[in-house]
Amino acid sequence: MFATLALVVTLLVAVLHVLFMVLETFLWTTPRGRKIFGQTVEGAEQTKVLAANQGVYNGALAALLAWAALTGETHATMAGLVFVIVVGLYGAATAKGTILFIQALPAAVALALWFLA
């Protein structure tokens, strides 16, 4: 039971990172993207290349998490989740506090479930 829950929550974390990728890579300068990230038109234009690079990392992380979880690579899955937690904690401390709940918390729940599985 815990293994199935761990897989489902890990895949949810991967989906969240695909959404982050879309926002950062494709929607950064749109009104919706600027609102989500608190950017001005000028600020979004100046940082769009950096945001796209960050988005590509999030997409790659999503692919790695999904691959590891779906192929039974438990240690790789757990390592990826630890990475998400650390980056989420850093982002919450330095950029926006809600990152703790949107990024780090789901990964922490998934990691706990893998330990229980």
C-alpha cells in the first residue's frame, strides 16, 4: 500500500515540475506567468532566458523522477526527492515562502512514503 502511495505522490511531484517547466520556459513573460512570479513586464523580459534555463532543469528533474519511480529505481527516486526538498527549502528561504508548500512539502511526503514502503 505505501509503495503505491509513494509512486503516486512521486508522480504528482513530477507533474508539478512539468508545470513549473511550462510556466518558466513558455509562460514567463505572459500576464499569467508574471502574476504567478510577481514580475513586471520589464523584469520578466530581462530574466526570461534565466527562467527558461530553470524551466529546463525542472523538466529534466520531472523526467528523472518519473523514470526512476516507474522503473523501480527506489534509491534514485529518493535521491531525486531529496534534491527537490533541498531546492524547495532554499527557494522558500530566498525567493518565496510558498515554495515550501508547493515544492518541498509534496516531495517530503513522497520521500516519507518511500521510507514506509
